[in-house]
Amino acid sequence: MKVRIAAATAAILFVAGIGVGYGAKQRPTPETYRDKAPQEAAKALLLLAQAQSGKNGSWERIGAGRVYYLGGFKAEGQKIFDHILNGKHEDSDEYRIARAYAEAGEWQKAKPIFDRYLIKNPKDARGLAEVGAHYLLQGDRATAERLFDRAIDMDDGDPWVTEPMAGAYLGVKPQE
């Protein structure tokens, strides 16, 4: 009888332990990256970052997608972006993905997403200024200044509106 109780107790504790292990957040350890090639270390860390994001962390998943995309693993990054864009998402998710494309120097991919964002969010002064800055950096000063005008009409006292405008005239990309 004692053997059966001990075995049942051990089985319950084992199953409970597995449940706790699966429910726990994954964390990087030095073994995740130490003594590995940079790309191997990055991929291991990105897999952990994605697991840490869970299913509902769209901003966090976009962050991982950005690192993949800009780090030379475009297909992996694009897969994350597409998954988010093809599902239920916020306008801000689109905006962050457009930023990643702009940062990658892919204006033709960023532009329509930025434009769509501004149509949906016409009163986002910071967004207008930042998107205007991207237009200016692409050489479209007329569109940039129209967006700048709209931004300062809404909020002329916010440095997060003014700074990307100033930077664009100096060739400085907006701060991500």
C-alpha cells in the first residue's frame, strides 16, 4: 500500500512539476549565447524573446521581427510581420512594422503602411511629424512639410513633434 501511495505521489509531483515548468517564463542564460557564433547566439535569444512575448505581445513580437529583419534574417522577420498584419491587430502595430521597413531602407514597403496609419489616425501629431520626417528623408519635401504643418497645428509644444522634423532637415532619421 505504501508503495502505491508513494508512486502515486511521485507521479502527481512529476506532472505538477511539468506544469510549472511549462507555465514558467523562459529566460536566457549565459549558455544561450556564450561561445556561440553571433548569428547562432542571436537566433537562440530571439527564440526566447518570442516565447517570452507569448501570443498577445504584438509589440514584443514586432520587436523580435525587427531584429530578425534588420539582422539579416528577413524571411523570419517578414513571417512575424505577416502573421501580425494578417490577424487582429492595432493601428500601432502597423506603424511599428512600417518603422522597421523604413529603418531597413525599404521606403516602398514602409510608405503605404505609414499612409494608411495616418488616414486611420489623422490627429496623431507625433505620427504626422515622424512620417513627415521619413518623407523628407526620401526627398519629398512638399509632402513632408504638409504633414509637419498638420502636426504643429495640433501640437506645437511637444518636443516629440518638433525633434523629428528638425532631424529630417539634417538627414537624421526619427528616433525609433
